[in-house]
Amino acid sequence: MKMNLRKLLFPIICMLLVATAYGAQGESKPKKKDVLKAVRLANDYFMNKWSDPGEEIPYPSRNKNYETHVWTRAVYFEGLMDLYSIDKQQRYIDYAEQWGEFHNWQVRGGVQSRDADNHCAGQTYIMLYQMDPSKPERIAKIKESIDLMIATGRVDYWTWIDAVQMAMPVMALLSNVTGDRIYAEKAHEMYLHTKNVQGGGLYNSRDRLWWRDKDFVPPYTEPNGKDCYWSRGNGWIVMAMVRMLQILPEDAPYRDQYEEMLVDMCNALVELQREDGLWNVSLHDPTHFGGPELSGTAMFLQGMAYGVNNGLLDAKKFNPVIYKGWNGMVDICLHPNGFLGYVQGTGKEPKEAQPVTYYREPDFDDYGLGAFIMAGVEIYKMK
């Protein structure tokens, strides 16, 4: 009986300890060394677990394995490349190169694929090519796939908002390395289709948030009667805007539109932050599977920190929000061994992969880490 009581009380005691620790941190600015320590801890846990970057990812509930150039892992490597920018450990680059070489720098599904998820690996392939332009094989396949897609003349491939992050930066990077503006131009056309045309337009300028896809455009509502804005879905758009602004030249066309989108979304998101610093999976219905969620939170914080660092957002307003969010993720989600809790599994809406808890492992443990790293890197850069 005593053992059963101990098991019942242990999670409650843990949460009380976390709440006490969070209360001490609150909105205080995290030290750079502590931000880097947290990011390294989470990344080392992952690299040790997946020491072979080509090892397939098991998905027991679907009775299949996934190749590691799937989008989830591609987002992780995007984060790892960011980590290298502030933490010059050659093992990060070695690990990324081994991953690309294992897949022969190929697009998942082959060069005929039009799926933005499959194009996502191209972000890291191109970044690694930029570090060593003597190896054009690193970008040959992703360039061929994008070229074939552009040749169709269609702009309606990105039917869900995640796709904007998965593929738009790839095309901007291709413009940078080839000097051909067609890639960035076509990316903008496709972005505008997703924003204004797909499903009647997936961006709601009134709320300054995005519906995940046409299935969630009104009259669809959450249980409380409000629009369904999925946290991570909106996070992908925030992340995409950050990456586009990082990639594009200062005088690039449409840059002002991406800046405006980032600013508008960040201002909308500030109002929706939870008291513990994180965001709910359902941004306008905190009672629909409410609770802290890391992946969307990290993406929002990356966008806010980038905005402050680059003079787009007011530091006085956003710094407390950013610090509160980062301290919340570290205190509430980061385990002592580096495992990240409260990461919602893959899906497309708030009800997916529930319950989201401190201990539950998501079906893929990589994209949440990638977002956590990217947030940490931007927060590390803050003055």
C-alpha cells in the first residue's frame, strides 16, 4: 500500500519541485552559459541515442520504419547546423555529413517528389555544400527535384502550412548558391497561394494566425467555438519566416512581407502565452487538451528572439516573454539526462498524440529537439 501511495505522490512532488524552480527563474534573463548547457545536454542525449545517423526510425504503431531523411530528422539537422554556428564542434558537422552521405544526398521519394516534407532535408544538404562548394553532389538531387517541380508551372503543392517551413527556405538557399532568382520567386508565389488561395486562404489576418489546412477553415471550430489554430502548425510559419530572413539578402524582394508576417504573428502569440511560459497545443482553446507543449513553444521563441535580435520587435515587450518561455521549457520539459518532455507527436491538430506529458516519448524525438536548439541559439545571441 505504501509503495502504491509513493507511486501516486511521486509525479505530484516532481511537478511541485519544477514549479518551485520555475518560480525562481520566472522572467529573469537566462545566462548564455546555461542556455548552451541546456542545448548541449538535449543534443548529446539525442546523438548518443542515435549514434548511427542512418539507422532507420521505428514506428511500431504503423508497423514500419522510416528512413532518416524524413522531415522530422531534417528539422533536427537544421537545428544542429544552427548549433554549430555558436558551438564550433566538428562532431556536429561530421554527424550531418554522415547523414547526407548515407542517403547519397537524395530526396526522400526520389527527385520526382513534389512533397515539401521530402524537400526539407535539402536545407542541411545546401548548408553543408556552402561549407564545401567543391562537393556539388550535395545539392545535385535537391536542385533537380525543385527544378522539376518549378517546370510544372504549378504553385499549389503546399496545401498545409507545415510545408512552408519544409520547402520555402530550400528554394531561397538554391537562389543564393546558384545566383538564379527563379527559386526564391517561385517560393514566394507558392507561399502566397498557401496564404491567400489554398482552402480559401489559410492565413487569417484578423487573428494574425494560420489554419493548419483546409480541414480547419471555418465553419470548423474548437470545442469552445473558436477557430482552431494549432500551436506547432503556426510554429512552422514562424520558423519559416525566420529562416527566410536569415537566408535572403537585405535588398531581396518580398523581405518586408516576411518581416511583417513574423512581427504580426509574434504580437498575436504574446497574448496567448501560458502562465508557465509555454503555449497550449490549441492556441484559442486552452481547455482542448490544454497543458504545456514544447515544439510550438520553441518555434515561437525562436521567432521572438530573432525579432528582438534584429530590431523587428521591441525588446522591452518581448524579452520577458522570451525569458519566461525559455525558463519554462528548461524547468518543465528538460529531463536531467537531456530527454525532452511535453513534445506533441506528429499529426495536424490539438487532439493528436495525446496525452502530451513530461515522460511520454513522441513517435519521433527529433523535430522537437531541432526546434529547442533553434530557440536556444537565438536566445544565446540576445544581448
